[in-house]
Amino acid sequence: MLRGFLQNAHTRQALALLLLLPLMLWAGRLVDPRRPVIAVGVIWSALVHTTFPINLLLSLSPC
């Protein structure tokens, strides 16, 4: 089951975006998470899926 989860591209993309949630909350000034939490989320997101640059731009863009 875990193997299927990791091979599913949609699930990995959703996980990559979820890992950027602390960055999104910080950019929206909704929560002030600690820098290591943001850094770990960003690095882990970069390692999870190839859509990282797009997800990063979307997470920092003002809506």
C-alpha cells in the first residue's frame, strides 16, 4: 500500500503542496512558524515531487 502511495504522482504532488503549508501561512501572515519548520517543509517538498518550483511560486504569490 505504501509503495502504491509513493508511486502515485497526484498523491506525491498533494504531499509536496501540503509540506509548503507552513510557508503559505507565514506568507499570508496568519501564523508565525519557526524558521526550521519552514526550511524542513521547503526542502522536503523539493525532494518529493518535480512540481516544486510551481508549488513554491503559488505558495508565495499574493492572492
